Amino acid sequence: MNIFQQLIQQAIARGVSVETIVLLLLLPLVVSIVAAARHFIGFRGFGILIPAAISVVLAATGIINGILVFLTILIVATFARIVLRKLKLQYLPRMAVVLWFVSLGVLLMIFFFSTTISIFPILILILLAENFIEVQIERSFREAVQLTFETLIIALIGWLVLSFKTLQQFALTRPEIIILIPLIFNIVLGWFTGLRLLEYWRFRRLLRK
């Protein structure tokens, strides 16, 4: 008997939703994709957790609502930073005011577009605003936009994985495989020490010499 299938059946019998179980089974796979996108391909983005979290948000809210909230948060956060620049506040109070602006912006967006989204996906997306502003402060607006764009690309790939119905069914019927694949994949990926794929393009002139 498959012990993982027994655990899933017991969890469902105790009231845990199938969607939650599928999400927990596929989340390590999504995180592995994020790791590969950064370590092997060469995408940067905001760490590993944020792209994976955005993938979960897009799967929970729908692609249109998720991206709409995502763009609203980034636009409002940038506007708030420009407005607060003249006040010369210290970092923590400034970020608190930025999140105040972001909360109001999301509230207005939900009101005008009649969007129904639970609070938890919104909180996950708001976390990105702090990273976005930090990069603007420490580097530049252009760098922040580029990192955000790459984060969104990785998150969309993760969303496709989480939304793949066949993979969801496979995760429920063969959970042991879905659990072991990310472990083996990341061990093999961790042995890779060469240039990332995007670095071959970036340093193509040097490599030709």
C-alpha cells in the first residue's frame, strides 16, 4: 500500500480540501522550477520564495485578477516612494507609509473593478512592494522593473504548472513520484557549477575570443 496515498485519503476524510493537498504536493516542484530558472538559466528575480508565492496567488485568484493586483501594488508603491522622497523619512516609517498607500490603492482597485480576492493572496503580493522599493532605493528604478519583470515571468511558469489539470490528477494518484522528483532534481541541479544560459549570451563576445 502507498503510504502517501493513505495520508492523502485520511487528510481528505478529516476535511482538508483537495486543492490544498494538490498545492502542497506541487509547491516543491514550483520552487524547483524557480531554482532552475535562477541557477541554470540565469534569471534573477526576487529570491525563490516570492516567485513561488506569486505563482500560488495567481493559481488562487486567477491570472487576470492576480496580475491586476500585482500591477496596482507596484504602481502605487512607486508613486508613494516619489511622494515621500521630499519628506526624508527614515526607512521603517517610510515603508510603513508606502504600505499604507498600497493598502488604499488595492482597496480602490477592488472597488472600481468589482474584484473578489481574499486577504491572504493580497498580503502575499504586498510583500513584493517592499522588495520593489528596496531595489529602487539601493540600485535604480530600471533595475527594480527588470527584477520584477523576471520575477513575474518565473511566477507565470509556476502558475502554469499549478494549473495543469493532468499534473494535479497525477499528484493525487502518484504522490510519491511528485514528492521525490523535486528532491532528486535539486540535488542534480546543485552539482551544476558552469555558466548560466543567459551568461553565455551576455558574455558571447568574450567567449568567441
